[in-house]
Amino acid sequence: MAEPVHIIIRTFVFIAFLILITKIVGKKQISEISFFEYVSGITIGSIAGEVIMGLERHIMYGIISILIFGFVTVFVDITSLKSKKFRDLIEGSGTVLIKGGKIQEENLKRERFSTDELASLLRRQNVFKAADVEFAVLEPTGDISVLLKKENRPLTPKDLQLVVAPEKEPQTIIMDGQINNDAMAQAGKTREWLNTELAKLNVTVENVFFGQIDSYGELTVDLYDDQIQVPSPQQRPLLNAMLKKCQADLELFSLETNSESAKKMYTKNAKRVQEAIQKLEPFLN
């Protein structure tokens, strides 16, 4: 068999084989990798390249070598889960670079990081002043984890003691003008509901490039034609306004009536509606 044909066959064999080994090793090998996984990945790729192009060698030698490195990687991962000392030895441990707003110069030198590199890592975390940082750790993956000082952290609804509505995963029900029936079922919506909502927006499914249902059950769409302005959903604001109007009307009725029993009834129900508005406010705003 001609040499180019040998190379083509070996290439396809090792593409399939490397995909299989990557599946066995796991997603970690292609995301945040440790020193050992980095070395293992390079070695496996080098062995595959050598066997594909080195026609004088037997193909099984390369397969055996890749199998060994693949299973050693899996063994190291399993052992690392059971032993912290082994994990620290193989994967390394975090290094404190900033503590209490002060840069730890010795740790910076030990990791062979310059101040420019530290500043660059901080900027990736949207931090531009080292003095704003309470704690910064260089992770074994080479990323930096930053904890800002309390006064420099963004405010959250919890800080303001605000109650917010829980959010669910948005469901993408339209892609490239095609309806995703599985996503529709996940969102608990029907085709009739979708047609009604699209009619409110004065668009058709074929005009929609991307459509999602949010955690409140509202439909938002992105059209192929960006010149067309699509109104934002109004159901929640309208419901909120309607409830407030009902509460105001009940209070008005209680002031206008001369009947004491009716006045008490209107006042009581106005308070109930007000309580309902307060409970629903996180969901309606």
C-alpha cells in the first residue's frame, strides 16, 4: 500500500482513538488542567503524531503508549480525589498573592510573577487597584481568585434586604425560525400560546431568529430584520398596575361610603390587596 494511503488510514484511526481516550480521561483534560494533565496531554498528542507519520513503527506500539498515558491520567485523578497530599503534589496548591490589601512579595517571587503580570491578572477580574483587594490567590490552574474588601464589593439585593424572585433557566424555543418542541415542553407552553404571543408582537415564526421564554414565562425574540423594533413584554407591569388600581379603588370606596360595614369591608380588602402587592412585588418588577 502506498505511503500516503498509510498516513491517511493511520490519521483516521488515531483521530477516533484519541477522541475515545479523551472521553475516558474526562472534560477536565480540555478545561482547567494541572501540571500532570498538561504533560500527559502533550505526550499523548506527540505519540499520536509520531505514530501517524512514523511508518517504520508498528501502529500497536503507539496505541499501547497512549493507553498507558490515558489510564495513568485517570489513576492520578482518582488518587487525587482520595489524598490531599497527593493532589497538592501533582496539581499544586494555591499561592496567596495579596492579603489585606498588601502584596506578598515573597510569594510573588516564588511563583516568578512580575508586578505587571499580577496587575494584568487583577484587571481580568475587573480590579484595577491592589489596595481594594482583601485576598487574592493564584490557583494551580494559573487563574487568580479575588475577594474584594467589603466596602468595595458591589451591592446585592441581600445587602439591601430586598426580596427577589427566584429565576429558572430560560428556554430557547425558537432557533433560526424553527420551533424547539422539547424546550416548549420544558417551559410548559403550547403552540397555541406561542402563536398568540407572536401575534401580539406582530411577527411570525419564520421572522424570528432567536426566541426565549424567561423564568416568568414571558417571550422575548430577536428578529432577522434588526430594523424592526419589537416591544418588550408588558404582562407583569400591567398586572402590577392593575393590582395597585384595585387597591386604590377599594380605599376610595371606603372613603365615599356612609355605611360602616361597607367601609370596614373595603378597608379590609384594600389591606389584603396591598399585602398581595408586597408579596408579588419581586415577581412583578
